[in-house]
Amino acid sequence: MATFKAFCAIRPTSEKAAEVAALPYDVMNSAEAREMVKNKPFSFLHVDKAEVDLDEEINIYDEKVYLKARENLDKLVSEGICIQDKKPCFYIYRQIMNGRSQTGLVGCASIDDYLNNIIKKHEFTRADKEQDRINHVDYCDANTGPIFLAYRENEDISQTISDWQNSHAPVYDFTTEDGISNTVWLVDCDETVKKLSSSFDGVDYLYIADGHHRCASAVKVGQKRREQNPDFSGNEEFNFFLAVAFPKDQLEIMDYNRVMKDTNGLSSEEFISALSEKFIVEEAASDKPYKPEKRHTFGMYLDKKWFKLSAREGTFDEADPVASLDVSILQNNCITPIFNITDPRTDKRIDFVGGIRGLKELERRCETDMKIAFSMYPTSLEELMAIADAGKVMPPKSTWFEPKLLSGLFIHKLK
């Protein structure tokens, strides 16, 4: 069973929520963040990417960045922009994007559940990215960005959340510049809080949908605090980390597409010939970008033409939850053997384009800095969970979740 508990969030006042809320730190670089905070003194990017307030030449991993993050967080509180709730609460967080709604519960998950694989992972993490967030959490003494968790729907949780929404006014209700509606309800009734927490006894596992680095870092900070406090009881806040838990059926994974710099020395005809050994290659029926309509099919844009690719029988093992992923099929039958790219995370000849940018972005890239593009069919939540249940990991850049959870609306202090 999973542990999910209420906490005393530090959060913006209702009047300042829209000014504080910001996209997560890892969806933009420092230069983009500097532009985004112009004329926005309360943006949470001043905390999550504090280098925006320092010299442009500074190393983003410099201690001064983490000290500035703590200073900026403390300033939000001291100036009354953010306040801390007096008792542990849950928070219902609903986002609406293009008419699709997802509603999650904001609370704290257990680092022990992570260590004992009650919270399941599907992705490797990088040591440098982990260390950055370890430092950030440690210096701020807080989890500043929520982990995006999913679970198989629990009727008791869903009904309790729905009843509360229907009978209470939200504390936040605003729309961001990209048109996404963000609404938050404060659950401050002790009986309802207890009911929600106990309902998670009926949830066998939680799955990390997005935020593996933040999650691993939060756990390691918790372990560090345990070493510093050998008489810990297990109830201290550092034993838990900030998360938003969503029933999986409300979530949608978007396509995560690929663009390549060249055809590895092959002419277009030679490339298509090599590709045809593992895929059925057909010209797309129209001039419009080809968006795959089912698993194991792919779009390809080459020489200003769109093609449909279908994986041939025998090119993958359907019984293997990782090998049968479309990103694996493309990697194993095209990107590795034809392009000779074995590590797509580090090879500069490949780049990745989130589905939120649309397939026209693939055409644009091929007309500027790239040669060939592949449009993907989205990975499903069931595929993600099957891989996590099997104790395996997905290939890099397998999932793209939208909308992104905003940072700054909920902060979890470790003391």
C-alpha cells in the first residue's frame, strides 16, 4: 500500500498565485528563463532557476546559485507573497488544456515507498542532474517542484475529491499565457484529510510519470537528513517529498518525435532501401504531415515528402514491454544500425521534439538544421506501468506529458 499524507504547504496568496506560478525548471534553459522573468519579480523561476538573478557567465551549479535560491524563497515568505498553512492539508489541483481535464491530489509521498519500490520508476537518472537538485533542495530546505505521480484509479479517492470540488470554492483559479486553466481547492477538513490519506491504503503502487531526477534527489536529501538525525522517528517532514498524484486514466502522453542531422552518408534512395529491410515504406496519402494512427507505425519526413513506415514482422518482440515500444523499434531497427547512433542521449546528430510543438515543427527543423524527421505514436500509460512493474526502464525520450505541473503553487518545507 502507498503512503500519501497531508502537509502544511507554503503557497502564494490567492491574489499572487498567477504571478508566482511558473513552468518547471527543466523545460527551459537559463537564457530562456532570464527572458521569462522579465517584469515578473514574483515568478518562481527566481527560486527554481536562481541564476537568472546572477551574472550570465555563472556556472549554474555554483553554490551562489543555491544560496540565491534560498534567499529568493525566503523573500517570498518574508514579503507575504507566500504564506504557510497552519495545519496539514491536501490540495486538489485541476488543469484543463484544449478541453481535456486532469485532476490530481497534492500531498507528500514517502521516501521509504521510493526505496522499497512502492513508488515505481521507469527511467535512469543522471548523476549531475541529481546533484543539482540535491543541492537545491538541501539549501532551500524544501521541495520546490512537485513530482508527477500516477496510480490506477481508486473509486474512494475519486469520489472524495469530486465531492469536495462540488461543495467548495477554489482558492486559485487562473489561466496561464499558454491557455491552460489551473484551479486549486484547499482540503482543510480534518475528517476529509484523514479519509483521503487512508484511501491510499487501497493503492498498491504509485508510478513516477515525470520528475525522476527531482524524486531521486528528494529521497537522497531525506536519507542525508536521517544520517544527520540518527534518532529520527520517521514522521519528520524530511521523510516525505512533494508530489501530485493523478489517476492514470486522466493523463495523456504525447508523442516525442525525432529529428536527425543527416542520413549517415547515404543518398535518400540508399537510405530508404536500407530502411525497407525492417519497415514497409509508403509515401503518405497527402501532403499533410503524417501522424501515426496506431502502434508500430511511424511517420518520416525526407526531401520535403512524408512517408508512412510500418514495422515488419519479426523486427521486435511483442512479449517484451521495452523492446515492443515504438521508440525501441525505431532505435533498434533504424537509428542504431543505419545512423550508427548507440546513445541518443549524448549524440549530437539526433534531437527530440515534444508533441506539443506539432508536426510542422519537424518540417521546420528539416528545412533549417536537420535532414530527416520521424513522427511517433505516443507511448501509453499502460506501457509505462508495465515496464515499471517489470523493473525495467524506458529508452530515453519516450514520454512527453502535457500540461506541465506548475511550480511555486505548493512548497514543502523539510522542517
